Amino acid sequence: MNEEREEKGGNDGPIKIPEEVYKQIVGKRESLLEKLGIVDQFPEDVIDEAKGWADGNKEEVSLELENRRDLRELTTWTTDPASAQDFDDALSITEEEKGYRIWVYIADVTHYVTPDTKTWKLAMERGNSTYMSGHTIHMLPRYLAEDVCSLVPGEDRLAHTVEMYINRDTLSYESIDIYKSVIRSDERLTYRECEKRLGDPDLPLHKECKTIYEVTERLQKQRKDDGSLVLNQNRDRSHMIVEECMLKANKAVTHELMWNRGVEAMYRVHPQPTPREWDSALQEIQKLPGINIPSASLEDPRIAVNVAIEAAEGYQIEKIKRSVLKVMPRAMYMADPFGGHHALNFDVYGHFTSPIRRMSDLINHWIVHRREIPENIDELCKRAQDLQKTSEQCEREYDQILREEALDPVRIRDQGIEVIKE
């Protein structure tokens, strides 16, 4: 019965779930949320505030054209899972004589949600969205997360843009420009759809997707060679495009905040394991059949792990990941970036590209735009960290609920669900 239920979903399109089974899942989900103290509803005054922004949004965007760069003519697209409901980042790229110009557009949430609003206060309480497979508990009301701020296709939207000119040979920043803009996304791609565009020259966005893939493939290889730990080397091309572009944009913004302005912000700091812990992990990895790490790579454990994953297959990759994660400390939000991000091998790093779903990004947008730092930023860093752990626990436990019904959480995240009435 359970195997038949999973099979009905097919390989494409939403996963089909019988109504009775879905009701059971919803009941277990509500119990889980209650246990963890995660609230799935919004107060009426916050909903009213968000609805007010939604009602006047077209006029607001039109008025803002006078104060922002108009980038609506650039070919622009989003790439997200099929089940995604909020689109907080989009991309454009052009190839030029000496390099590539990449625009990373991020939803300009702080144009609406400012520290004096009820919605901001609630976002500080919630800390982040919780992405349960097939069900999202938003940090912001749906009017904002799925409409006003979301970079939906065919609609003019306010964006905070990170425009980067990347050197063709070195892939380093030739220039970084961070500014407010108005954009219009041409298309909303799923990860699967992006893969199709990459493979078919006759489809729209093929050239743009192909160009940005070629750049991001090189960016990832460069990171690995420089000592950035890349545990998900077997991810498909579409995921890699998004991941590398967001890393490049986040790094650009937080370098601006730290090195050019020297201000506190919500930086992402990742401590390194002790030498003994790294030795333990590498010893476990080298016991795997066929895994032989060259001695030169052992000078930097992160490079050694990258080399091992490249040589590994199937179950070995998962064992390598577990060995590393077992000794790896959690990344933390801190107002001072001292220590950098060990896993990424970045001296300064922070989050900027997801203000619809993370408090940290929302605050960093405000600091970039208004140069105002919350007085309680240390407290907010700790709160964001604690709430993130709670959401991660919720997501893990909900995935287990789905597995108990013989449903694949990964497929549900990628393809969404369809409830079948019996």
C-alpha cells in the first residue's frame, strides 16, 4: 500500500497523497509544531499591516522608479524547488570582453518592513522561516513572502541588487556595486526546468543558464582548490549555480560591511575543529576502501576531504560527510566576524540573500541601506542561532514523519504535493 502510494507520484509533477493520509500527516505536524513552540499563524494586526502594503504595491513600485535603477530590461530569472512559495533571489548575467557581469537581485523587504513596524518585531521573534517538506511556515506574512516582496515572474518588484564584475581569468571581483533597483523576472525556473534549459539550445534562457553555469563551475573548483570545504560535490548543475552565486554575493556584501565600513552586522562565523578532531575524521575517511588521500593534501584537512569525496562513490560519500560533520562545530551568528568561516575558508562572511526567510539577512539589509545597527545586535545573533536550531529540528522530525508514510521528503521538496480526494 505505501509503496503504491509513493509510486503514484511518478517521476515528474507533484507527489500524489491520499486525503486520509494527508490528514494524518497534518495532525502529526501540528503536534510537532506545538512541541517545539513554532507558530503557524500570524496576529491580525500584522496581517492587516502586510495587506496594506499589498493593496498599494503597484503604485509604490511605480513611484520608486524615480529613486532606483531601472533594470527591468535585463533578462532575469529565479531558480527554486518546485514546491517553493517565496522567491527572494534572482539572477542576470552578461559576458563581456574581460569578464562577466553578474547581478544578484534580492527582495527588498526592508523597503516595507522597517524597525518601527509590527511585522519587523514579529520577524525578530520568529527568526526564520521553517521549510518543512511540502509545507512552509513563513517568517513574514504570506502577503509579503509570496506576493509583495517575492520576485515573481512578469511583475515589477523592488530589489536590493549586488552587481559584480568578475574577472574572466581569476574570477576575482573587478568591481562590486550594491544598490536599490526595480526588476522584472522573466521566468520562474524549478531546478529541473533549469537542467532542461541547460541541455536544450532551443529553449529560452539556454544561453544565460549555460554561461552562468560555466562561471559557477569554475568558482566552485576555485573554492575547493583554495581550501573551501565542498561536501555536496555531486549536486546537480542548477543547485550549484544558485549556491555559488549566493556565496559570491554574500561574500561581497559582508566584505563591504567589514572592510569598507568597519561596522557590526550579523556575520556568520564558523570555528574550526581541533587538530585532534580533524585527525580523527581523516583517519576514519582513509579506512574506506579505495580512498587514498595524497600526503600533500593532508596539510589542509578541508582539501583532503574534497579530494576524498572526488574519489568516493555512493555510500562512501555519505560516510565521509558523517565523519566530517561529527567533528565540525556549528556556525554561529556574531556581530564581529573574528575567526572567519572555516568551512568556506572565507575571512569574512555573512547572510544577505534571503531576507524573506532569515532575520540575519533582514538586519544586514537594514545596515547596508540605512547604516543603522540594532542596539541589541548581540542578543539578536544569539536568538537567530537558537531559532535556527529549532527549525532544523522541526524539519528533520517532519521528514521522519513523511518517511513513516513511505514518502520521500526530497522528492516532495523538489516536486511538491497534490492531495487526492478519495
